[in-house]
Amino acid sequence: MDIATSFSAFHVTEHAALDAIRKLESKIANPKLILVYFSENYDEVLIQQALTAAFPNTQILGCSSCQGVMTDEGYNRGEGIALWGICDYNGAFGSAIVSTNQTPYDMARQALLRAIENSGRPGEMPALILLHASPGNEEDVIKGIEDELGISVPIIGGSAADDHVQGNWKLFTHEQRCREGVGLSVFYPSCNVSYSFHSGYASTGKSAIATLTEGRELVELNGKPAIEIYQEWVGQVLSDENSIISKSSLNPLGRIAGKVHDLPYFKLSHPLKVTPRGGIELFATVTEGEELFFMEGTEERLITRAGRVIDSAFDIGSASRELDPIGGITIYCAGCMRRVQHRMDEVAHYVNKAMHHAPFVCPFTFGEQGQFIGGENAHGNLMISAVLFHRD
């Protein structure tokens, strides 16, 4: 079994795609699955055509990333195409996208069943699901997957992203392309897998109850317009979209996802903008009656936490023995990346060190999915999700 990555920063799509393919072919033979992460300025049709021509028997899943991508070769700012390939003669992998007028819940179930069919392992439970959907209904997508398979299968993923939250995200497989839909890959690897999902933020102790919500708009907290409570917590007036996105990247809202030894761990919701009635539109869904905590992070934590998340994935998988990584996948929030973009080379250093310099790929996404230590699959914002593949 082998994992390899490649990257190209050529501006022209055809040149970048062919360059990345050439580099990957020099490192790995006959990959069963290729993951593709790319900036919004690239033509996904041309990337798909180049990959299917070079790898006609390979399952493919592609997803756009915000303002660059990161691999074991380092952080690549602005634009580029990254490929992650896995060769596993005894394993199986399947990818699929569903983009229809049906509900996200139904699209997720159909994409899952089609991916399992494409893997050639019908009736078998996958060891892992990699999810890349368009932003907006990730909670319903996770529910669709879990209702089909049960909650035991870990999900790792990130919502498709563009550079400036303008809806220019893209998804594709070897079979299909879309901007709005559900894409995923199922993994039946012949090796050990470990995973981790963390926020890296701490609760300030301040909290309020969501007393009125509508979709992803948090309308009221404790019976007052949500922005009033949030502004009290943050200590300044926030009005335009850019100010609340930027400020809240260090002060999101958290909900308790579970507890370990009576200590809570949180899934985060990142404020997007202030609504005309004083509500806050979020990148995640909050339901009425939930308690929301005012969370706090620092730039230093955002820089070092990716390595800590990978280390914790080692801890989860290595209770009985030391594990040797073949490679991995890391999902890093685009909001966090933009906050510390001037120091992303440091983030890449920490991830490489935690990975033992094994090949990895890391897109920057508009929502992160993962499985917490308590076994809950969840969607959150400003999170990091990681999966590692280990030699026997």
C-alpha cells in the first residue's frame, strides 16, 4: 500500500493538471483513488478530462479549496492543483456525486449507495467516508449518511469553498461535475485508520440560549436580537459582513458536542453576517433551545493546533502499539487559514512534523466534518479534521 501527493501552481488549467499528473505518476502506480483539491480559477472540466484520460480505472473526487492548498511540500497560497493518490491492491474505494432537486438528505443517501456500488463492495460497511458537499445543509447530509449506515462509520470532510464566499465552489468525480450537490468517497483500506476532530478553542464561560432561529439564522439569544448579545460579549459594534466574519474567527459560538471525564468538547458555529432584524447568519445550523457558548481562540492556537489534532489521531489509534503513518488527509477551515495566512508556513511545519513527514493533503473549506472522540459525527466551523493511514 502506498500514498503519494503532487502539486502544481501553473496558472493555466491544462498545464497545471498535466504537471500535477506527471509528478504523481512518478511517485505511485495504479492509484485506486485520487483526491483533487484546486483553486476556483481552474476549469474543473479540463481537470476531470485530464485525470480520467491518465487514470481511466481510478475513482476520483475533486473539491475546490479557498485561496490555495497545503501538502507535505508546504503551503501554497493563492492558487494551485493538488493531487492525493492511494494504491492499495487489497483495498477498495468508491466515489460519487449526486446533484438533483431532491433534498440534501436524499442526495446524501443516493451518493453513498452509488459510491459503495462503485467500490465493488456492496453490502460491506466502509471503514471511512470522505465527504465534500456544497455549503448550506451539511447537518442534513450527515443525517442521510447515518440513517443509511448507522452512526458507527467515521466521517471526515470539508464543504467546498471558493476564494471570497461568492458561490464559485466546484465538485467533481470521474463521472460527474456540479456546483451544488453532495460528493463523497467510501474507503475500504487494507491498513489501519485513525482520525480526530477538534476545535482548539476554549469557552469563556459566557453563554445564552437560542430562543429563536430560522434556518441558519440565529435570530434571538435570551429573547434579544442575537447581535446585541454577541456584541456585548465581543465588546464592540459589528455591522458589516467583513467585520463580523473577521472578528468571529477568534470568537465563534460553541455548542457542547459531548464530554470526556466531565470536560466538554465543542462544535463551533462561525458568524457570516448580521441580518436586517439583528440576527446572525451562521455557517452551521443552530436549533432553538440550544445553549451557545462564547468561545475564544488565539492565532498561536490556530497555528499549532493542526499538529495537535494529528497527534491526537495517533493517540486514538495507538492504544496498543506505535503506528507508522503511510499518509493522511487534513481538513483545515478557510476562516482560520485566512486569519493566520501570513503564518501558514508554520502551520505546514507543524502538520509535517506530526505526520512524520508522510504524504498528506489539506484543503481549506467552508465547514468541517469529523467524528469526535465520543463517536459523534458532526458538522462545525473553524475546526480541523484529520485521518491517518498506518502500516500494519
